[in-house]
Amino acid sequence: MKLELSKKTEKRLKKLISLHQNDESFFNRIIDAQIDELKRSVLSIKYDLKEFEKKYNKDSQLFYKEFMEGKLGDNNDYMIWSGIYEMFLRDKEKLDKLQ
């Protein structure tokens, strides 16, 4: 595994690993905390997406496909909606990888 870290972060991470090198549960708690944070984020983003879906009577996945194909234009709501949907996709992907 190769990580691109600042010297300060690298030093802190090495110290953390050395302090807990025989404590697998510590690292599992860190992973579980990240999973919980991503779950909360995905849930919050879904709420925001539902607001746009109601307003435009369209599923976010279909909207995003049409938006990316250039079929919808670039009004402010669409730009925001697409950004929120991209955050959803990013966080969902991270969550899926960690679970």
C-alpha cells in the first residue's frame, strides 16, 4: 500500500500504528466510525435528493443521466442537484468498499 501523506500526517499515523499495533479492535473502531459517518452522509444526501425529485417529478439517477447527456440545460437547480448526486455517488462508493 502506498499513501501520499504530508510529513506531519505520516509521522502521526506511524505513531498511532505503533501505539496500537497489536490492537486490531482499535482499527476496527476507526473503520466502523468511518462507516457510520458515511451512512449519515448518504442518508442526509438522500433527503436532499428527494426534495429535487419531488420538485421536478424525476428520479435522481434518470435526471443525472439526462443532465450529463446535455438534455436538460444548466439552470442553477440542475447544477446543484447534479453536485449533490455526485456527492451521493462518491459517498455510496466509499461506503460499499468499507462494508
